[in-house]
Amino acid sequence: MTIILVRHGETALNAARVLQFPDTPLGERGLEQARAVGRRFAAAPPKAILSSDMARARQTAEAIAKATGLPVIESPLLGERNFGDLRGSRFDDLGYDPIHDDRGPPNGESMAQFRARIAQAYSWILAMREQVGGDLAVVSHGLFIREFLAAHVHLPEGLDVPEKLENTSVSILLAEPPHTAQLIGCSLHLEGDARGDGRGVVGV
């Protein structure tokens, strides 16, 4: 059995390298990406879908739900790092990199707080996987997934935590600790215009 981590689809702010608000919806490309990852799951659906309660992740999870007939279980534990007052700012205009800054922005999360929340999310995911007794799809965000992989997953030789994760990329982990990764950041389900341009910043 496996835990499958899925990054949300692209948003207009994501493409413009803007730190996003929780209610930022998917853009047109993101909606197509969400439909594509839904089709990927249709042939071998998981037992349940967990999702961040942020709009971009929820819409992505809903596309998987439409393809599989499964309900979506939401939790704020799976949300992206809270960048507080920096939300709405262009990443390239800030003059520093808040993504890798351990300090918390005003009214936001420090990296220590973010990692503590990810640890809570990890425990919740394990409890939910035990409850459903099968494969579990977890729809979240780029920085969340990257930190989750770094802290809670065994990466075999030749696999590393990627600096970038494409929108709707899929990572597959064995369900039992130490959660050895079988696949990291796969986006083979995306074709043509559904593929991103590579400029997006993971975490915005």
C-alpha cells in the first residue's frame, strides 16, 4: 500500500511568482492539469483523498474525486506555509528569499512552526491511512511536500528531494515507515499546454 503526494495545479499567481492567498483558485492551465492528474488516478484509484483546505489544492482534489468517485477529506494541516503579510507580493520584488528563510514573516509561520505542523499532518495522514486500509492520495503544496519528503521519507540512493515540483506532480511512498520513496515529482500525465513553463517558485 502507498501514500501518494500530489501538488496542486497552477494558479495565475503561481505562474506570476506571487506569494498566494488561501483562496487563490486554479487558472485555466491548472484546471487542465487537475483533470489530467484525475485521469491518472481513474485507472487505479486510491481508497481515499485527503486535501489541504486551500482553494487551489481543494480544486485539484475535486478533479481527482470526480475521476474516482471518492469524497475529499480536507484539513488545514496540509496547507502551504503561511507567509502572512507577504501574501500578494511578487517573489522577485522582495529582495530576499522568504521560501528558505527560517524566520517567520509578519503574521506568518516560521520554518520551525511550519515543520511542526507538517509533523502533525504526518501523524494524521498515518491515522487516516490506517483507517481506510489502502492507498491514500494527499493533495497539498510544493513547499509542504518538499519538507514532508525531507523529514518523513526514506529516499533510496539516486533519489533526492527536488528543489522544484511541477504542478500536479505525483510522489509515491510506501505506506509503512520509513516510507521509502518509489517515485518523486512525476508529471508524465501532463502533455502539451498542460505542462508548466518552469518559472514558478515552489512555495509561492
